[in-house]
Amino acid sequence: MKSALLILGISSALGTAGGASAAEATLAAEPEAVEYVRTCDAFGAGYFHIPGTETCLSVGGYVRTEVRFGRNRSGRSDYSFWSRAQTTFSAKSDTEFGALTGVITLRANAENATTNTTILQEGFVDIAGLRAGMQYSFWDDSPSGDTDVVSSNSTIHNSLRYVYAGSSFSAGISLDELEERYDTKPGEGPNNMGIAAQLFADTGKVSGYLLAGYDTDTREAAVRAFLYADVGPGELGVYGVWASGANYYYEESEWTVGAQYALKLNEKISITPGYQFFSKTALDSSGEFDGPNAWKAGVTADFKIVKNMAAKLSVQYYDVDNADGQLLGFLRLQRTF
């Protein structure tokens, strides 16, 4: 009996000693501290710090799908489905000159299996009001409705621009590379320069801007003016464009005037009727305006389904003198993030 107890005691002691040695041998190193993603409030909502840096990044975009309709919209068909996916990355950091910004926007459009296009929509650097790179021009701005035609050709350029922004007034100038060839005037070609300048003012109840563009290739200019005012339960917008001759910024007509009224029915629904008149919508062999007048009228309805998801219906009628008018438009569904 005493022998059995002695053996049991020795075995127990050896087990305890062995267990302690094993635990000491496999003792893990202290884990490194994890740096969690921090939100960045310095540049507004949606920004977060890139781990290990003081640079703030936001990621946004939208997915859009439409049914477009109009005469011979796709071959002999009067309708066509169309989709777009767009993502924007915006990086910001503080410097002694103010916020240093870099923006990349990627866009992919698809109308069918054989017409898919992916393009760099934006890619620019911005600091202290100076912006350089691929960007939307001043001519890209347009009314909230879809009746208007207030610019021509592409409104995205490799540009160098400067904008002074005050509390209620801003002014800007840009030097734009007009990359594409557009055969509306003899002798014009791609990779020419354009100059655009804009003045903007906002008093709270009334806002407006004056914009001018000069095409150095065609040696023609275009001028555009907008005015918005709160009237009743909505906002009235009036606008006009004039062109001295065919140019990259505007060559839809010699001059045009239009108006719209954006009526907000409630928090979810808004209705925007609009009308626009065009004078001399054709160009002769020298690139000067000629031909018939035209007008366009329609209505756009916006409906907020849920947060970050909306639908838009636009129905327009376009009529050219001495030609058959046509009904056109689209039904859109868009998810924004």
C-alpha cells in the first residue's frame, strides 16, 4: 500500500513539473496592436483615414439602369435597355496650402453585349483652387430637368483650371484640351485648345452664372447664362446660349432660350416641366448656322423610393420645322452609395 501511494505521488509530481515546462515552452509572444480604421471628420461625412497615414479617403458611386425610347432608338426598335456603373475615389489631406485632393472616377456603360465601354471619367489633382487633369468642364453643368440641350460634344477634358471661391461668389478660368475631331467646320481637327471662364453668384433666394467658351481651332465663341430663383413651392430656372459659329462648346443652334420649374411635391416626389426653343439648328458648308428652327418640351418626374435609391421618368417631345416631331425619353432606376 505504501509502495502504491509513493508511486502515485511521484507520478503526480512529475506530471505537474512536466506541465509547467510545456506551458513555458509554448508561451506565445504578445500580439501586436491592431490599428482600426478611423473616421475622418475634417473633410465631411464618408471619409476615413487610410491606415498608417493621415490621408483621408472616400469611396462612392452609383449603379444606374434605364429603358430608353424614341424613334429608331436601337436599329429599327424604338426602345433599348442601357446600364451604367460608376465609382469615385477621393483622397484628401491637409497641407500648408489647404486641402490636397486627388480624385479618380471610373465609369462603365453598357447598352448591349457588344457596346460595353469603360472609361476614366475623372483623374485630377486639386490644391488651393488649382485643378489639373481629366475633369468635368464648366460646360457640364445643366438644369435639373432633362428638357435642356445646353452644351455640345464631350464636356470632359484634360484641363488646367483655377477657381476662386468666396461665400456667395466664385470665378474660374480653364484651359481645355479639345481632344476629339468634330467635322462641323472645314479644317478643324483634334487636340486643339479651348478657353472657358465662369462667374457665379448666390444670394440664397436667387443664384446664377455667366459662362463663356472660346474654341481656338474654329475661332468661334459661345456664351451661356443661367438664373435660378425660389418662386412659390418650387424653383424657376431660365437660361440662354448664343454661339458666334460652330465650336466645340456649343453648336446645336445659333441661339437658344429655355425655362423649367422644379416643383417639389413632398419629400419623395418632384416634377419638373420644361421648354426650350432653338434658332437655326443646321450648319452650312462653312460651319455657319443655317436651317430650320426647333423646340423641345417635356416633363421629368423624380421619385425617391428609399434612402439611396430613386427612380426618374423623363418624357420629351422634339419638333423641327418642316419635319415630323418625335416623342423620346427614358425610365431610370438608380442606386447611389
